[in-house]
Amino acid sequence: MVGKSGERKRRPLAHAIVFSWRDLGVAVAAVGANLLGLKFELNSVFIVFAGVFFLCALLSLGTGKMPKPHQD
């Protein structure tokens, strides 16, 4: 995705941004789960994270490009 859509000189920056957001999400999830785990029961924390991931999955459905049907 990044390889062909960005200018050749700016591709490393685009990769860095993609990986930074991914790593930030992992760090926030890990720290957030730990903090929630200190205050709430495990079942409650699991339900919160399941809801967040489900919402992210729903939102990501609109980001993909559907191929156009072939017309003869």
C-alpha cells in the first residue's frame, strides 16, 4: 500500500508513520488493560476490549476498496 502510493523519497516516512501508529496502539492497549485490570474484574476488562476491537473491525470495513465488477 505505502510502496506505490507515496513519493519515492517520502516512502520511509510513510512506513514510519504506519508502524508508529501500530506500535502506539499496542502500547496503549497493554497499559490500558493493566490499569483497567487493577480497578475492575477480568471479565469486565475483556468485555471492554472486545467491544473496542469489534468497533474497530466495523469501522475498518469501510476503508477497503471493493473491485469494480467487470462489464462486458
